Amino acid sequence: MSKEPVALSDSRIKKLKGVTDPILYSIAAEISKTGEVAYQEGFLEALIEAIEIKY
């Protein structure tokens, strides 16, 4: 599985404008700005490695 960000289609980015939850709003705004997302399946291994290194 790729650890690289995935580009979103314009229609999916437009849907982010409907996010009103205060916690999710900043995430939606950043995704809208970059047009990319990373799915947990793609970065789970990197997260585990980072935790192992730290602890």
C-alpha cells in the first residue's frame, strides 16, 4: 500500500465545503487547499515505525 498522498477529484473537494463540525473543519480546509489525502491504510506502517522509534 502506498504511503503517498492520494489526489482527490474536484467533486470530492467540493463536498468538503459542506463540513461544519468544528473539529473536522480545519482538516477539511487543509485537504481542500492541498487536494490530497492520506488514508490510514497507507501510513499505518510509518506510524508504527515512528512510535517504535520514539518509545
